[in-house]
Amino acid sequence: MEKVINYLTGFFGGLMAVMMAIIPVTILWYVLTGGDVWGMDVVTNLTGLVNMFGTGGFTGLVVLVMLATFFVDKKIK
């Protein structure tokens, strides 16, 4: 069971790393060409996400902090 959990954690960690590498490229593509990437307007989606956190008040701040913890490398020493 531990091997399955480690495999899934590694898979989703790798998938997240790929997505985090694609996001800056899609933003750059949108800025340079003004066109959508794979039918998605990345800049508008990110702007909407930031506005949602901003209008959420304290709740938006808490959710933003919780999401940020997913992207912090947690190393146990």
C-alpha cells in the first residue's frame, strides 16, 4: 500500500511540476501573440482568480495561504 501511495504522490508531483512550467509559457504566448492557448485565455483566468481572492476578504486570504502551502517544497530534516 505504501508503494502505491508513493507512486501516486510522485505522479501527481510530476504532473504539478509540468503544469507549473507550462503556465509561464502560456502567459508569454498570450502577451506576444494575443491568442488563446488550447482554447483558454490564461491571463483572464489568472486575473479572475486574483480578483476572487481580493474580494473574499479574510476568507480569501485564508484560502490563498492554504493554496500557497501546496506549492512550497516541504523537506523534513
